[in-house]
Amino acid sequence: MIRILLVEDMSMLRRALVALISLEEDIEVIAELDTGAGAADRIMALRPDVAVLDIELPGQDGIAIAEELHRRGCSSRVLILTSLGRPTNLRRAIAAGVHGFLLKDGSPDQLADSIRAVAAGKRAFDPDLTLAALDVVESPLTARETDVLRIAATGCDVDEIASTLHLSTGTVRNYLTTVVHKLGARNRVDAIRIATASGWL
């Protein structure tokens, strides 16, 4: 029996996924979580064969959870399940050590087969997204510059960005100026547009 832990914040979708997975005779959902906060600790404690994680989660996103599990030497394998079919998310996930990356619009059979493959020590990545990831131009931004711009894209001002990232407002302004320069943008809004269109956010 393949033991699964599922982390999905949307209640209706989570229940539907649990119901679908439970139809498989060889797969068992041992726990379901609705937030990324504390998910890594729960996974470390329960040691499921496969942790199925959404990317966009309150508290901590799925890729960050995967990074933490990898860092802590967790034996559970990780399958990312997401509606965000961005090549950059796939690249981030691979760098975080995930074993599978599947889009939510796939079929139930595809999900079950991917869980089995990941549990068996194989990898399961969406083929179209994998090809698209190969075509993505590498971002010229550092990880911290990307963090600053990603938060700016949500509408936060400099003070809010500084508070979120525990930086000074002057440092945040310097990052934003550097980002605008690196991307050849007219201003911060234009930089967000360029980075989003390029798949860097």
C-alpha cells in the first residue's frame, strides 16, 4: 500500500482528490493538510511514501516545503500538483529535489500513475511543461531580487516589502532600482510585466 499525505488549501478540491485517490486499491491517504505551515514537520513525523503538495499554499508554498524536506533528509518522495503551469515553477521544483510535477487539469489515472511512479523511485513530470521549461531564458535576477519583485507584484509598497523580507526600506529600494535596470524596464510596473511575461515570477 502506497501511503500518501496531501497538502491542498482548497477544501472542495482536497476532498475530491482524497475521494479519487481512495478509489485506488494500492494507494491510501494517511493525512490531509490545508496549509503549508507546519507541513514539513508533519511529513517528517508521518513519513508517507509520497507527499502530494500544491504550490500555492498559505504559510509556506509547496516548493519551499520540498526544499525543507530535502534539506532535512526526509525519505518521503514529493509530487507537486498545481494549476500553475509555469516553466519557472518546474525549474524551481527540480532544484528543490521534487520527484514529480503534475498539472491539476490532468486525468485521475494520470495522478494515480504518477503517484505510483514516484513511490517506485521514478520521476513523473508533465511532458509538455518539461519541454517548455527547456525554452525558458534564465532570469538575470538573483533570488532576493526575484523575492522583492514578486512581493511588489502583489501591490505591496516598499515598507511592506521591507517588513515581509526583514530588510531595510533603503535596501528594498536598491533592489528595485537594480531590477528595473537589469530588465531594461521603464519603472517597477514595467519590470513586473517583463518578469511575469518571461516566466520569472
